[in-house]
Amino acid sequence: MSSIGEQNQVARRSMFQSFFYSMTKSFFDEINVTINGNRKGDIKIKDEDVYYRMTKYVTGFDRLALGESYLDGQWETDDLLTFFEKCFQSKLSFNKGFNMIAKVMHSLPLLTLNMQTKGLCRKDISSHYDIGNDLFRLMLDRSMNYSCGYWEKNVFLDPNDGNNNSDSEFKVNTNTLCSSLDEAQMNKMLLIGRKLNLKPNMRVLDIGCGWGYLAKFLAVNFDVHVIGVTISKEQYEFATTTDLKKEDLEFLKIPGLNPIGTGRFEFRLKDYRDVNETFDRIVSVGMIEHVGRANYSEYFDIARRCLSDDGLFLLHTIGIAQDYIPQVEPWLNKYIFPNGMIPYHTQLINASYGKFVIEDWHNFGYSYYRTLVQWDKNFRKSWPLLAAKYGERFFKIWTYYLLFSAALFKTRKLALWQIVLSKDGFPNGYVSYR
């Protein structure tokens, strides 16, 4: 039964306000969210004007309205993650008409122009990755991997012991799951090294090397020479000025894999389009999301040019496998990743066709849900150390971003792919790991 206050509030609504309220309520009823309810994922309305903005969101005319009204304090919830999960479990949030309007209203330049030129990319990358290494150091794992961890522990098994299988990640067995974010990220880096079939003294190109720990991990554990390229100044400075202390070396080393611990790594502040050398292996983790569909073909051209004839290229990327999911999410594009685009699987296939043979395609998107939830926990725990620098609005933006993204992966609207490619088929056949 509604309270007297709620009844009075309803009575005071104008005809237009009542219409906007009804539209909003219909949407939330469909996704099982109660306005001013008390269940997990229910929302509390703090400003009646929010119904107008919610209606614009529901009809697709303003995909920013949901997030921006949250930032403006017009609504709140005790459980953002559950709220987003309920939203994304319904196709109402991603219907084709909704997306067509949103594309015209928000994404037309990204979908029709090349917004990822060298100059624009430097600006966009800096706006996110150069906002402060202190933030990322506190939020991420010890190896500062800003990409999906791999939570299945199978890869830690000796690949020669006959037990390295590819059981589905959806099999809930706590004995096979990593117990921490640190472990999951180490597991992911080891998975990459094994999928690349690395041999001592190989030259490896890391496109979009982040803060450098993947390059250091591969060098230390596989005795290879890794060259990492990035256009983030802060990432480059961190990678080149942060020495591997004894405790860091011990942390990165996998026991028994490369007892000597040799290998080399170096980093360059360089756009991938300016690389013109030959490498035995190429790896690119969480970078093609910044390439843009206008440049996918060139991206694979460059990778082919830089890869030896018997080499392997591992592409690690967020992806979309269903055409009703938008390639550009307006709120994330405005507040988090300017001009970022998530590739459809068909775009990657078409852009690489005739240039590469697909040796392996591995989807472990649910691991990204676990990773993002852990990032959110780390961020909230560390917030007292960050608040003075970043401010309360940043806190709302960042937690919204992390949990919004986590829900997209949990509801399988986004995937995480590791794709292994060769030029003309890997000699003697390719065997992957899971």
C-alpha cells in the first residue's frame, strides 16, 4: 500500500509528468525493478523530474540520461550491479528501434568517420590512461593488468601431465577457480605465453603494452625479448622507470618454467601504426577496442607485415557476438573511453580474412565479470586514499562504469575473446590451452 506522501505526490503530477512516470514505470516493471522499492536492485527517486529523462532513455532519444541522472543525484540504488543485471537481461534495453535512434543521436560520427586517427587516439588514450597511476595501482592487481583476468586454474597445471583440459568455465568448482585477482591475472599472462608457444630468444611485439608487466612476465618466464609499444605517456614512464625489484621478480616468476629468469624487455612511446619490424610473435591485449572499425583492416595489415611467416599473433579483445548490442555505448564513450568501439565478431573475421588463419578462438567473458567486480571492491576500499584528488563525482562515475560493465559481461551482452592467428597455418598444426 502506498503512503499518504506518495499519494499526494501522484496527485500533484501534471498530465505530462504522469505520462513520463507511466513510461518509466512500464520499463521498470518489465525488468522487475520497483520504483522506491526495497528489494535488491530497486531504485529510489530523489527528484520527480527524472521521469522525463528516463523516458528519453527508454525511447532511445537520450542513452546518456540514465547515467547522467544518476550522477546528478536524481535516483539511487543500494545495489547498482543487480539493477544493471536486471536491465540487461531484458532485450527491451537493446531493441533494434532503440539502437537505431541511439546511433543517430549519439554514435553517428563514430560509425561514419574515422575518429581514431593518430592525433585523436593520443588525445583519447591520454584522457583515460593518464589520469593517474595511483588510481590504477590501487584498483588493479599487483601486476597492473587492466584487462580481463583468467579465473580458471587449469592453465597452472603442467601441460605435459595429461590433466590440462578445457572444462567449461561455467562449471562451478571452487577447486579450479583462482582465489584472488593477483592469481587470475598471473594465470592470464601464463595462458597467453603458452598459447603463443614461446621459445627462448624469440622477439615478441606487445601492441598496447599498458604498464609493462605482461612484457616483463613473458621475458622472465619464457626467455624472450619483448618490445612493448604504447601511446600513453604515464604508462610508458611507469614501464620504463619501474625496476623489477627482487620481490617483484619472485612474484612474476612461475616456478620451474624458466629457472634462470633471463629474457629482455623494452618499451617505446609509439603508435602501433609506426612499427615496421619483424617479430616471431605478436600479442595485443585490450587495445583493438581503441582502433575503430575504420581501421580494423589496416590493423591486421600491420600485424601481418610485422609477423614472421611461421609466427603467431594473439589478439585479446572485448567483443560482441549479437547484432542487437550497440558497438558504441554513449555513456561509456562520453565519460570513460572516448571514441572507443567494441568489435563485432564478423568485423574481425572480415578484416582479417585473407591475411590470417584463425588457429583458435577462446571466449571467457564471464571471467571479466569477476575481474570487474574485484576492481570495484579494490576501488571502493582505496577510495579514502583517492578522494581528495578525484572528488565525489568521479567516485560515482567510476563505480557506475565498473558495475555497468560487469553486468554487461555477466548477462553475456559482451564477450572476451582470445584469438590466435597465423599467416598461412601454423607449421605442424596448432595446439591451444584452456
